[in-house]
Amino acid sequence: MVVGYDTRFLSAEFAQQAALVAAANGIEVFLTESFAPTPAVSLSVVDKEADGAILITASHNPPHYNGFKFKASYGGSATPDITERIEQHYRKNLARDKRPSMISLEKAVGSGRLHFFDPKEAYLPHIFNLLNKDSFSRLKVVVDPMYGAGQGYLSEALSRLGCYVEEIHNEINPSFGGVNPEPISENLGALRDKVAKGNFDVGLAMDGDADRIGAIDARGDFINSHQIFALLLEHLVGCRGWRGDVVKTVSGTRMIDLLTQKYGLKLFETPVGFKYICEHILSGDVLIGGEESGGVGIKNHIPERDGILVGLLLVEMMAMHQKTLGELVDDLMRRLGYFYYDRMDIDIGPSSRESISARLEAFESTELVGSKVVAVNAVDGYKFCLDDGSWLMIRPSGTEAVVRIYAEADSPQKVSLLLKKGQEIVSAAARPACRRACRQTGQAGNVKNIPRKTKRGAMVDERR
């Protein structure tokens, strides 16, 4: 078993305890000697021919979160079948009131069941084999690991490829500087300033465990996850000549549909979550798979999203075309059409989730904001597809007490109208649950549903 962890408060201690429990149960454990990115730990599973990996990380979530991830023997997300088997063991032990077996660190090391290792030693050479190394020129790059586990990885790789690199937010800070380690536009103010003041060609930011990425263009524009996915797909097919199936989550951009049609590739759509993309990678010939939250995995790599590799590929395509990311996005839009995107998160109480889901299931409409509803996709949440190519999607989160509202259209104005309509639908569904909760707790007065808006940036540069 491989065990790794991120930079969060007590992650190292949590990982060591997990490693000692495994060692006490007769499992040989390879524990990272320091914090490490999720993609590097995942690759170590394959490199060491291990049976799986435990990762202590909460990825892009707020500082007070932490989490327990399990990776399977193929170095990717555990399938629902694997996680169900883990849960069955957990419930069985809980019913027996069984305490975990433990041994000391000294005994685990002395017995040969616990080893410390540096995952970078295998990870970087593997990544370099996936790149067109001769195409890299001396571009100026700012890397922002957002105080997360990607510190030193992307910056070292770029330096070894001949780029001039500066890294910011590269120390241990369990509060993440007061900003959630999620590489979205509103969290990247310091990176944007650094790119502008230093005349850098690009700024690359990774989330807390470095399996997702966002970018700031040379002119200061945010390049979002949809644009990155579309650019990568076109680069791998058009420049690299790679082929294969394409997988996207239901909340992904229509640009992927158009590109797969252009290149004659088969497209699969999944519920939200990279584990569903991973299942396709394991069972078929997948060229690329991506999700709205910024996770992308590519062919000839482990079935895992990898922000470090994606960052390197973005720099590679800039060098090959001698263009900025913004210019590459502009070129793509001129050929495909213009796509704008935004997302809104609305806080809800735990009791509201069921009523909202029931309301969405019963909701019927032939038109939204002046456009005809031509299809409703219920793969994960509810996605209303309109006759002009725009869409609105409403989906209760699987990890937080929020409802996510997504929209894509050919203008920012249409996106705003769709989000507002989605907010109205959610608010109408949440009110009965809020009133019930008040009566149950004996509270008086009205309960207000206050939305928390999280903007993801337009799909064309913001000045337009």
C-alpha cells in the first residue's frame, strides 16, 4: 500500500496513523517522506506494483476540511464497487466495536513493513515521456501551488524544460492565506498581479492536491476549465495526432461535442465525478476525459486527473504555436462559435436536499428565458437543453450542503438570465423545507435563503 498526504493541518499525522494501521495488519506500506501531489502518489501505485493508495487530502475544499481518498491498483479513482466493499468492511468492524490494530513507528520500520520514499523520483521522468520536450522555448511562467501539495513539482519540471519560472505561495500555510485552494478566477488575484507586473507569458495555479489546474493569460484573463479541456483536445488530435474516445461530465461545455464531431471521435457523457471518467478509461481507448471542476486525464498516463501534466501541456502548446493561451482561445472560438459559462452555488440546509430534488423531478417547462426546452438530461441533477444551444443545469452537490447551478450560452447576458432562473427554481423548492425546519426547532420569524455566488469566468476573455 502507498500512503500520501497534502499540506493541511494534521494531514501528515493522519497519514502516519493510516500507515501504521496497515503495517499492523501485515501490509507493506510505502509512506511519502513529505507532502506530495495526488497524481504523483497515484503513479507510485503503478510504479511500485502496489494494491492501492490512501491519500489524506481535501483537495480544493476550505482549510477546516480534510478527507480520506482511496486509489486502486491501476493508480486511479476507486470504482463505486471498490468503495462499497471498503464501506462493508467498515460497517462490519463498527458493528463488532472492533478497534484498529496498531504498532509503533519504530516497530513498523524495523520489521520492514514501512518504507519512506519520494514519489517525485518516478513521477517526473514518466511525465517527461508524455511531452514534446523539443518544443519548449524559454517562456516566462509563474506557478501558484496555492500553498498546496504541488509545491516544487510543476516549477521544477518547467525549469528542467528550459522555461524561466517563479513560484509563489510555496510555503506551508494550513489556512491557505485565507483563500480556498481552488484555482478559479476570484481566488487568483495574486497570480494575476504577478503575471502583469512581471510580464510573464502565463500563470498556472493548482488546487490543494494538484490534480486540477487553472490559468491566467499574459493579458490577465482567466482561462477556465472548459477552455483548457477544449484546447487540450484540439492539441492532442490536431498537433499530436492522437486518437481515441472522449469522455466529459454532464456539466461540461458543448465545445467538446463540436470538436468530437469535427474529428470523428466518439463522445461519452457521465455523471459528475472523475471516478465515472476513470471507469471509461479502464474499459476503452480513451484519448481524454475531463470535468467542469478542472480535472483532466489523458491517454498514455494513469487513469487519473493531473494538474501538473495539464499545466505542462498548456505551455507546450503555447511554445509550439508561438501564441498566448488567450490567443489560442480566440482562435478556437472563431472556429467553433463563442461560448460563455458561469456557475452559482446556493447554500441549503440538510433538510432541503430531498425537497429540492423532488421539485426538480416534478419541474416542467417548455421554455426558459425565451428559448425552447428541447431536452432534459437527468444523468446527474437536471440539465435543461435549449433550442439555441444554451443550457441550464441544477444539481445538489454530493459533498457539500449546496445546490450548484450551471449555465452556458453564447452571451454573458444569457448566462446571467439562466442562472437567475435557476436560482428562482431552487429558492421555490427550498422554502417549504426551510419552513418545516423552523417549525421543528421552534424558531420564530422568516428564514431567508441567501445565495452564495461563485463565478467561474466567461469562456472568452473578460474584456469582451
